[in-house]
Amino acid sequence: MPFLRRRPVTAEVLIVGAGAAGLMLGIELARRGVAFRLIDKLAASFAGSRGKGIQPRTQEIFEDIGILDRVVALGGRYPIQREYRADGTVAEDEMMANDPPTPAEPYRIPLMVPQFLTERAMRERLAELGHAPAFGCELTRFKQDKDGVTATLSTGETIRARTLIGADGGRSVVRHALKIDFPGKTLGVRAVVADVMLTGLPRDAWHRFNEGSMAQQMSLCPLMGTDMFQLQAPIPLEGDVDLSADGLDRMVRARTGRDDIRIASVSWASAFNMNARLADRYRAGRVFLVGDAAHVHPPTGGQGLNTSIQDAYNLGWKLAAVLRGAPDALLDSYEDERRPVAAAMLGLATKLLDAAMRGDMRRGREVHQLDIGYPDSPLAFEAPRREDGLFAGDRAPDAPIRGAAGQPQRLFDLFQGPHWTLLGDGIAPRAGLRIHTPGKDIFDDAGHLRAAYGDATVLIRPDGYVGAIVQDAATLEPYLRKVGL
């Protein structure tokens, strides 16, 4: 049923939680002119570095929303890892695969950017679009009906919205209120993570101590874009832990055996049990879950933050389309597409945690998220069915091209923005769709476009995935109606 206005609406969307997922969804809605409110119960923005890896696929998303340059400037590449062994020797190794870019994949190296800096860049972009989170504002209760959601806030305000988004973390109030199960397991690992100022170590490496001993492991990683280090250390499953500068200083000296490494101050610290959990469903009527409200990951592999951002990137364009009249069934594809991805990422992060416990911290293409796709999605359409090459549901590759005036361009330049893109012709122009025809307004001098896309007509979704691949553009008309074009 399409969303209808039957009672006064004070916001089309209410987003609960102003972390990375909530900010991403706000940016996507703002780019499309959707009225929304973004609230967070915290008194101020998150100040820690819990999620610090920005994977190549997320870099592509940040390019699309216009913040990649500032995110790159805020962080840097992962340093080498330096392992101090019990026998007194030191070994060095590259932790991250540093693969060169290709025409189809311009970003292939993970970046290290502390979460608080990533979220700052996202808030800046949101402000440029005319919006800001409301901190110190908590959702106290809500009730939905067939036309929308009525929510009460800790400020005493009542908001009537057409839909509500729970982006409020692993202990989601929204998920609990909906009584959505959150099955999974506690992984039997408890750890400290802290942002600290220290002396006694150079910033040229990720320093690791006692990799062969679970009880005595200690990791001190320079946080790119700051003067701090991130401290990571497993701790007993039970008992208090002193997270003060003095307490962490004692832990560092005990585990490294060195008196020259000293903790001067602590900016943020947390002791947590690692979990792998996945919500049974992502939608209940007019309420949706995104990010950690829908899935929680162990930190290994840098998948949690990236998966959360990509949840919101997937939901944002669909929600805006339905609010503007597209069939409501379009929103069901959000769970169809994103829940299997979260399940796979949970499996990967758990596997990498097991490897990390054995001292293996190497990461390759498996963490880049460039191979994520939606081949089984109801939005993946091929006519005729393809046997090889690019498939509907795949990530849309980049390629260098030339514009009609001879200017160098990339396909990603054409995709950038909240619109759909058609590579081909035979479709009448319409709002929300940009059409580019090889050999007419774009030129494939080096053959990279043809190598990636062949000679089919290809429809690219607003989130950079292939929606449809056809030989006859006329067969696209039912699909275009299905997605609100």
C-alpha cells in the first residue's frame, strides 16, 4: 500500500540514532528532498575510534555523496604490523593487501580513519544539505498504524512520521519494542579498546605483542589523522577492568615487558564482549532496522561500520522512491538484499577473529566488499538470461571514457548523484533517469567500457548496482514502473 497522508505529518521519516548508519540515511534522504528528523539519545556525537576501517566499496559510496576527498585527508593507509616475539626477535609484515587500482575498480586499498572523524565528515556533508542531528533527544515510545508512526521523544515532543528507522545500535530500543529476535552468539572473547596518548613507540607501525598468548596479547596501533594510538587487548570474560590512564598503563607494562611505553591519557575506552548476531527481520510495517540495530559483528576485518553504511545506502533511495509514489513492495527488497550480506559478513568477521586469535592479522580482497552483489534480488532483471560477464545485481564497474566535448571522464562521474543511469538508448527520457549512449555522448576509446559492460543496454541503480541488463530496451518498461521511474 502506498504511503498516504491521513493525519498530520511532522516528518516523512524519523531516524533514531545518529551514528554512521543514521547519518548515511539522512544524507541519502536529504539528497532527494525528503523531510526527516535525525535524533540520538547521546548528549554529543560519538568520540571513539571503534570502527576505523573504510573499505574500498565504502570509498566508492563516499565519492558518490561527495566526501571521499575529506575522508582521505582525515586518515591514511594502514601501517605495517610489527610483531615483538617472545624470543626477542621482531617481524614485520603488511597487514592489508595493497592492490593497484584498475579501470573497473579505482579504490582497492582500505583506509584507516577513526570512526569519530568519519562521522564528523558525514555530519559536515549533512549540514551542507541543510540538516543536523538532534543530540540528547531520545525515543521513549512509538506506535504505528496503517498510515504512519506516532513517536514520543524525551523532550516531550510528539512526532508523526510516515516511517521510522531504528539506527540505534546493538541494544536497539526500536528492535526491542518491535519484539524482533536477535539470535546469534557471544564469541567467548572480551576485549578492551581505547584511544590513548602514549610515549615510547614510533608511529610507523601497528605494534603487536605476545601474539601467541591469548591472555597476554596487546596491540597498539597509531590512529591515522590523530596523535593517538588505539589500544586493543583481550581481557578475562568476568571481572572489572581499570580503563583509566593508570590502569591501562599498568596493563601495557605487564604485557609488553617494557617500562618505556607509557600511557599519558585516555580519550575514550570500552570493555566489551564480542558478539555475532543478526535480526530475524529488518522490517515491521512502517519501521525498519539498519546498521548495528540489525546486525552486530566482531571488529575483525573492519566489516561492521562498512556494512552499516551500505545498509543505509541501500534503503535510502528505495524509501525516497516509495515516499514519492513507487510501489511499497520496493521496500521489501531492502531486507531481501541486505540481510544475506550481513549474514555473510558475520561469518567472515568470525572467521577472521579465529585467525587473529592465532596471530594471523593479514587481510585481502575478502574484506573490500567489492564483490558484494544482489544476484537473487527481485530487482535483478536480465532479458535474455546471461551465462557470463556482468550480471544483474552486480556492482557496476567504473571505466575511463571520453565525453562529447573530448573531456576525460569516468563512468562513476555519470553515476554520481541520486538518479538512475541507463547505458544505451531506446528509452524515453523521464525524471530520475539519465541516459548515456556509447558512441553518441560518451566514447570508449580504450575499450574499458565495452570490456566491463559488453554491448547490452544496462540500467544502473542509484546505489551503483546493476538493476537490469537487456538486449531490447523496450523490455525495461515494466521494470521502470516497478521502481517508480
